[in-house]
Amino acid sequence: MTDFQRDILIGLMFIVGILGFISGEFIVSTIMFATAAVFTNIVLSHRLHS
């Protein structure tokens, strides 16, 4: 997976989290925000060690 694809994936998870929050799906939005945060930390730590 390229850096661009990872950035798109993280952005989509964030947008889905926002849309879920607006529509009242708080569990979905929480899961999406948490997944985006964890995935971002994994990507950033991988970039630092490479």
C-alpha cells in the first residue's frame, strides 16, 4: 500500500466517523475515529523507523 493510499484510507475513516457522529451512530463514529487514530500511529511510527 502506497503512502497516498494510506492517506486516503485514513481520511475516509475520519469522514465516515464524522458522518456517523452527525447521524447519531455514536458507536460507529467512535470505532472509526479510534481505527483512524491507531492506523495513523502505526503509519507514523513505521515512517520514523524506516
